[in-house]
Amino acid sequence: MYSVSEDSVRFSRLKEIQSIHFFEKFPDDARFIDVQKQLGEILTTIKKETEKDEFNYYRQQLNAKYKNLKFYMNGRRNPPLSFIRELEDITRKLNLNIEIEKLFNNVSVRFGHGGNAATARLPIIMTTELAYLVGAMRDGTLARSGKYEISYSQKNVEWLKIIKNLLMQTFQPSNELAIRNDRVTLSNRPIFEYLHRIFDIPIGKKDQWETPKIIKNSSLELQRYYIRGFYDADGLSWQLGFCQVNKEAIGFVKETLEKLGIKTGKLSVRKIKNKKPLYSFNTLWKSRHDFIRLIGSLNPSKRKLFFPT
């Protein structure tokens, strides 16, 4: 039995920053909470870089389109994403060097004005924790039936507790997560829209869900954490393997493991009557230690194979 350092399964801080451009994909009615500081910084920069008449022109344009401009500025109303986009367009017209999305990293987002509307902080920067949570959605679901529900499924309750803590740490939702019936669930529209629109996670059945484009374009470091989440959710324990109906999704994992120097066996297919074919592969025995060292696991049911007591 192999045994490696616990350090190998800790999340790492990325050396290269990868931005998540969710402004262009999110609904216009997403609202940003307590962002008067950011709005003030943007308008102050515009004012400094323009003549008085030009600045007044843009301000009048904003006032005409958004009657609540002064309320956005003093925090009495939450500005919608459409307003933030308008500011971004103005800075581009003026060739101002303002990275607006970064100003709004991890601010709280909600939909609607109601006090009961769920909020969440949405990362603008990719992290290894986020990549892991996306990989773990291979055994999760986005459900839209009267509410915006995110759920992860597994019989191992201890792993569900880890997922719950990661969700809380990454998104800081305003509402509570629940663990019951082998699932951790959360009804939160900002997180739901984020996972659906940024990571291409389908609503309902996921057999057509291929590797998210943002993961494909990420560094190997992020990809290996995505694969760890994939393995913890839906991997073959002892074989250190993977099994999926989506050929592209499993093919990406196999190809990435090979890039990491982890040798894998042949991709096999099992045809099941009246069902979609099932694709699978295992890590070769000679690369098991490399898999444990480079991919690792946070799932207690799988980790016991890596770190025997």
C-alpha cells in the first residue's frame, strides 16, 4: 500500500492569476451589494480623465437611464449588472485602464430587491478549491423546479461535509446548506447561475456535459484539482480509474493524466441495452503512486486507500 504526505492533497495558491469573466455571461438583473466604494472609484477616475462638460454628459446619460443613480452611489439600492456594464463601456470609450471586473471580486450578488433573496460572493479569480468543486459536480445536479438548487450526491457523509465547507468558504452564501438523504443541497440563484453559465453545467441531466471550456483553457495545476474533484465524486476507488457516459469528459481526464506523467490503460466502452455507452479507464499499476501524489483525494472513502492507519 502506498503512503504519501498529507501535504500532497492540500489546496495550493496559484502563481498565475486566471480571471473569470462572468460579467459577459451573467443576467442583467444580477445585483451587486455594498459596492459604493467601487462605484466611487470608477466615477472618480472618469472625472479625473475627462473635461467637466464631458463628465457631466456621461453622468446625465447615466441619470437618464438609471433613475436610482444617487441611491446606487450611497448604497441605498443595489445596482444591477446592466449598470456596471454601462460604466465599463464608458471606461472603454475613454481608453481608461480600469479592470472593472477585478474591482468586484468576491462582492455579494443577489437577484431581486427582497430581503429574503439569497446572496453569494462570486469569485472573479479561479482557485484550486473552485476547480475541485466543479470537478465534484460530476456527481452533482443543478435543478430548476421552483427554486435554484445545487446538490452534490454521495453516500459518504464525511465527504459531503467537506463539500459543504468548501462551498461555504468559496461562495459565502447567505442561506444554509443542508445534508440529508446522501446529498448536500443549497438553493441559491447566484451560485446556480455561476456554475451553469461559467462552467457550462447543464440543468438536469448531465450526460451531455463536456469538460468546461474554462477548465480546458486552464493551467495543469487547476486541471489536476478539477480531476481530483471528478475522482472523489465519481471515480473508481481501488482502480484509481474513471467511468462516464460522456466520452469527451473522460477523454480529457485521461489525456491530462498522461500530460502529468500518469500512465493510464486503454479507454474501454461497455454497451448497455437501452442506455448510453459507458466509457472507463484505469491508472496503470506503475503510475499508482504518481496518481496518489499528483491527484490525491479529499474523500475519506478513497483516502483510506492512500493513507492507511
